[in-house]
Amino acid sequence: MSNTSFLQKTLAGETSMGLQYCLPNGMCVQVLDEGVIRFEPHDAKTSVLDLVVSCGIHGNETAPVELVEQLIERILKQELRVKSRILFIFGNVAALRTGKRFVEEDMNRLFNRTPDVDDGVEKRRAMMLEMHVGRFFGDNTTPRFHYDLHTAIHGSLIEKFAIYPLPKPGCRFSAQEIARLSLAGVDTVLLQSTKSSTFSYSSNFKYDAHAFTIELGSARPFGQNGGIDLSKMDAYLSGLIQGDLPQPDLIPPQVQIFRVSREIPKTSDDFQFAIDAKTDNFTPLPKGLTLAVDAGVPFVISEDDARIIFPNPAVPPGQRAGLVIVPARNFLAEQ
């Protein structure tokens, strides 16, 4: 077996579509695309669940990439017994090679879109990744999961948190899925309030997967992630790979649930924040604060107990410059 990892081969441009092969323990492997690899039991019909784990959608968010690299290598070394179908994705390979967030535009704003005449590195890649996910899930009736792993581009008062995409009409947020995330060390969840162009929303909306965008610390270069403890996420994903799907009944008391109250729109190049652009995620916002001004129009905080996440005034006009969130105190009652 080669001493070069699948990630190293991907970054070197040495991965592409290949024929399926099986290891001595009966587990089958197929490379489907650059940075995309599938594992499944010899008889795929025996799979306990279908799991997509993606990372590197932003090229400077490396801690999840290193975690996924380790999981892949443990499977290839037959240290993990595969009893579920797994699709691992290194998302924005071109950006990972440069260590930058993206090459041309933010890939996590390019999913679930109507194809247009525009072209670009991230647009093509996002479309291909959605195709791979759709083919992977196919017509299977086993439970579907997609965890899109990220790190934040600046500080956060809460290190690990998940964004739960808005459910399809007639569906609800799942308390059990939130409880499962707690087993992975993610004790804060944000409930989205609108449709989205993120990878996790695409899998939820198009393929009925239990999907989350999961933030796991701050963005750092490869090899500098020692301060981020991903042991619980590692153990949780390892369990899913081996067919262990926990069935928690209750959300643990330490879990915090927020809902997105409003997006902060950027409509012009005159947009200005009243706060530092590097303000930590989950920083409280006092009621009555003029948070931003855009082309002379103020954005005023009207919510009680409001906080901010993802403040980023550098986005192009037409995108959000951040989110205002509030505690979802009545989550269970509303479900």
C-alpha cells in the first residue's frame, strides 16, 4: 500500500475516476472524481446508512480536512470495519492547493442554483459535487446524512456549532438529529429561517438528507490545528462508518439552540458596519444598536438577546454580510 495519503494524492493532482476494487475485508472502494472517494460494504444492500462527509469547501479551513484524511486512511488500512456507504469529499481542491478561501468566489454560495451562462472554477466544481451526492444517495431508502465540515474565518465565543438548514415544507427540525450532534461534540445549533445556497441545504432540499454545516474551530494552515479537539467528532463519524447509528431520545441540557432572526443584506459598496469586521461569532448585540448602514439606510437591532455570527462586510453586493440570531427558547414546544 502506498505511503501517500488520498489527500496528498488529491493535492498532487493524482486522483481521478477509477474502477471499483475491494479490500481483503470485503470493503469496496471507488475514486469517483478528484478528491471524491466512496466506501461501501461488499453487499451495498446491507448498508446501515448512507453518509456524505465533505470538507475543504473553503481552501483555508484545514482542520476538518485533516480529520477526513485520517478517517480515509484508517479505512484503507482496514482499521475501521465499513458497514455503511460513505462518500468523502475534499471540496474546493484548487483552493486547498493554494491555502486560500476560494479561487474566484465562495463555493458555499453556489449550490442549489439554476445553471446560468456564467462559468468558473467554483461553479463547475459545485455542480459536479451535487451530481456526485445525487448519484450516491440514488433511490436508496436507508437513512441519509450529510455533514459539511468547516472552520470559521475568525474568532467565536462558541468554538463548535452547526447550522441546520431550513426544512422542506411540511417537515420539521429534528430534535434527535440535534441530540446526535451533541454526541459529536457540537452543543450549539442554529436553525436557519430561509432557503440557502450552501452544500448542506442542497442535500437536505434535493435528497432529503439529514444535513448540517458544522463549524469546528478557526481557520488555520495545514499542520497548525493541534489546538482543536475533534476527538468526539472523530469517534462519532467512526461509529457511523461502522454502522453504529445512535438513537438518543432527548436533547442534552447543555445544548444551546438559536434561530436566525434576520440576514444582514449588503446591497451596495457603501455598506458599513458599526462593529469591527473581526467581531467574534455569538457576540451580543444590544437592542437599538445601529449595526450597519447601507446606502444611507440603517440596520437597527430590534431583537431581544440578539447575537451576531459570520460578520463579513467584504462580501460582494447582493450577498449577506452576517446573520442576527436569537435564542430558540421554545424549540421543543414548536416542534
